Amino acid sequence: MATANIGFEEKLWSLADKLRGSMDAAEYKHVALGLLFLKYVSDAFEEKYAELELEPYADVEDRDEYTAANVFWVPQEARWSHIQKNAKLPEIGQIIDNAMVLIEKENPSLKGVLPKDFARPALDKTRLGEVIDVFSFKVGDKDSRSKDVLGRVYEYFLSKFASAEGKNGGEFYTPSSVVKLLVEMIEPYKGRVYDPCCGSGGMFVQSEKFVEEHHGKMGDIAVYGQESNPTTWRLCKMNLAIRGIDGNLGEHHADTFHNDVHKNLKADYILANPPFNISDWGGQRLVEDVRWNYGIPPVGNANYAWIQHMASKLAPSGVAGFVLANGSMSTSTTSEWEIRRQMIDADLVDCIVTLPGQLFYSTQIPVCLWFMAKNKAPKGLRDRRGEILFIDARKIGHMADRTHKELSAEDIKKIADTYHAWRGQSEAGDYEDVKGYCKATKLTEVQEHEYILTPGRYVGIEDVEEDSEPFEDKMMRLTSELAEQFAKSRQLEDEIRKQLGGIGFEF
């Protein structure tokens, strides 16, 4: 297979997906992603191995040479060349399981992370061998390193599995355009980045990309995450490893509310897509939790528990950006309304953005982005204390397929530039309210609106351009078009009657 190019991920998915047969997408996900990870660690090892062969005094089998370069040590029996050579053997499943065990044994940071269920009888070994052949592609050259290509492929496969799994896919994957928007808005250049429900790690990957694209140092951000689903936690560990990101996800999966693995963390940036409207989060056992600075969240809905958890994790100048269901902006239940009131009065809410529906695989409902800032008058930027920026972006986005929307690069730039201009970042230009799209609103006005945070309440309705066509001319044109449609309708009706009559169903 050729070196990666445009459409490469799509072609690879198409080939690999044909081989899963009747296997459920949720099950096949671990086969495909596990093999991709195995190929990544092997390719990175082989790349370093080739470099060492050219050095006169280097030992190609010295583990320290690899660990010093942040490359996983891969034993002979776990290298892709060995896997590929044995791909057609009936025992290939056991060979892969052994490879996973060996890699975990030699690399403690991967302990308990890799899938080791390839030998199970239900997994067709012929198809497994064919998937190995599909993944035995050539990976780049010096200008296109293996981790970049495989990272791209891994991310693409995650998105496709999320789509295939529908509602359940949302548990591990946030659409990349939504992640990019969050990252572009809060700009995590340097500091601690935290995601309390990190899924497969998309927020972290995009943060690293942001730093890289803006010519920062990759080591300038420290990644902290937590994930309660054990399978998803392992996916995240693999995703970060493929990207070369050294993240702290705790020693194991854990529930953020009941076992906070980063109890003393104060984050400079928080990026999150918490599960919407979770009712069984165990709130009745956390009534006196120290995180509830603005009120006790209802036991029947975790939305405001997530909000307050993130607020409690912010450093003195920290910024949080996260996704929530639209109901969070206006819910009138007593406890949620009171929490929202206190947060608004404390001047914690920085910006609210409403997005269109159909962006997520897990839900078709429209969602919103919340931004919270501990310091709304940072040095060198405009003092926005006592204000909230509202952006109504429900009309943006395009249909990527029959059921899902995406935000384009232009959409993302427009929203991010609006936010940056409001905050006073000079390169974003001067901020101006735009009717129907954005408005900088004083807290007093929000208080007058009973603390409802729905942007549509504040931005107004965009001005409609006056129609210059005279009324009489317009009515003549419209009635003429309607007459043509009626005529076509009668022709179709006559044709349908004729066809039905021909098969004995005349009426």
C-alpha cells in the first residue's frame, strides 16, 4: 500500500471495514485499534532501530537507546514483521495476544492497557490475517513520520466507529470540529490541561496540535485526564501513546465524582464533553461535597455537578470550555437555577455559544458551549468583568453526510475570532455586536432575564435585507410558478391512476 496521502484514512477504513463481516462495530473496534497500536509501536521501534544501525558505537538491542528517545521497547516476537509473516497461520490470534503481553511487560506505562482477546474462537482468523495485510502499509518517510500518519488513521477510525455505534459512540468520541472550536477559543499554549471525562483523548490530541501549529513547544502543556469507562480509558492511553503525548490519566479508570484521581489539581485550561443529563451519578452520596461552592446539584441530573467540579479545578487565571445540552442554559429547577444564579453573580461565566443540531453521533439535539474564566480582566487584555458574551451559531455548519453536520474551518475561525476580539486580543480585530449573532451583555441584563443564558434572548434577530421586487410582480411570478407545479401534480396523478389501473386497481 502506498504512502499516506489525501483520502488515505478513508481508503484504509473501507478496506478494513469490509473484513469485519458480521462482527459488531463495538467489538471490531478493539480488533482494528489494537492492531493499529501494535503497528505504531513496531514502526516507531523499527525507525529508531534503523537510525541506531547507522551510528558506529550504538547497540541496536540496547533498551536504553529507545527509552531515552521516548520509544517503546518492542521484543522480537511483537514486531510487526513477525506478526505479518505469521498472518495466515491459524494461531495468529495467539501470536498477537502474546505480542500484546510482551509489550506491556517491557513497557510498564502500558500495563493493563492493550487488548488481549485475539485468540478467542469467535474471531475469524482468516479475516484477522487479512486485516493485518491491510494494515501492513508503508508509513511515510523522514518528512512524514509514522506517528503522524498512524495518529491520523487512529483518529479517523475512532470517528468511524463512533458513527457506526451511534448513541454509544458518544461515550468515547467528541466530533473533531467541536474539539477544534473549543481549543481554538481557549488557546491552551502553556500550562496544565485537564479533562475530567476524557473519552479517547481527543481534547488532548487537539491541544497538542494547537501548540505545534502555533510554533510552541510540545512540552509546554501537561495533560491530566480521568475516565470512568475501563475500555475507553484504555483507548485513551493508546491514543495518547500513538501521539507521543505523556498524559496523567491516573493508575486506572475511575469515576470523577466519587474517586477524583487529581484531587489537588488546579488547571490552567479545562476542556470537556461530559455525558449529558446523567441521572444515576450517585449525587445522594455527595450532598456535602466540597466542590459544591454554588449549591448542591440535583441527584437526578449531573449537568451542574460537572459544571461545579470543573469550576473547582480552575487555577486563579484558569479558563474552562465544555459542551453541555441546551437545557443547561435555562433549566428552572430550583437547585439548578440557584447554582446558575450564584455562578453568574460571581462573574464566573465568560461566554455561551449555541451550536446547530446533528453535530454529535450520540445525539441529534443541538448543544451549547460554556466558557468559564476565573480572571475576566487578564493582563494585556480588555476588562470584561460584569459582562457575558453570547454567540448564536445555530445557523452555521454543513451536512457532512445524511445525518451529521460539521463545522468548517471558516465556521471555527469566525466564532473563535469573535470571542478573541471581545476579550481584546488585537490580532482578532475590534469587537462589535452583530444582531442575530453575538452580543456583549451586562450581568444586570442577564439578571433581568431571570439568569437565563440562552444567546437567542440577547443577540436579537438579524436584519433581513429589504426585498426590492415590487409586490405585484412578486405575486405574478409566484402564482405562475404555483400554476406550473399544479399542472405537474395533475400529470403525475393521472400517470399513477393509469399504472394502477393497468394492474387491476383502478379507482
